[in-house]
Amino acid sequence: MPTLTRAVICEALQWPGMVLGLIGAVLIGYVDARLGFAGFVCFLLSNVCWIAWGLHRGGRGLVIMQSLFVITSLMGMYHKWLAIGAA
């Protein structure tokens, strides 16, 4: 059984990053603002996973892209939050 080292944990982050990204994509497609908000939360968590993985693997392009996607995820969460309050 592998020891839970920082490297093992960082390598494993690609899988929840992928799953959360897919779930987020599905959820933002719904009209319901709460589900859309949850989708952007999933995207944000996915961004964090990919940033950590990219830092571990030395993927500067991936880290920059995901860092910018953090901004779009936060913008989406803000707009969905406003839509929830307006409902």
C-alpha cells in the first residue's frame, strides 16, 4: 500500500479535478440558479485541484489557465447568487 506522501496526494488530485469539472459542466446547464451555482462551485473546486496538480507537475500553462478560470468561476457564482436572491 503506497504511503500518503505529498506527491501521491498531488498526483491523485487530477481525478477529482476531472470529475468536479464534468459535474460542474452538467449543473450549469440547468435553468435553476441553485444548480447553476453548485456547478460553479464544482468548477472552482476543480480549478483548485488542477492548480495544485499543475504546480506539482511543473505545468505553468495549466496553472495560469486554471488560475484565470478561478476568476470565471467566481464570476459565475456571483451571477447565480444574484439570480437566487432575485427569485
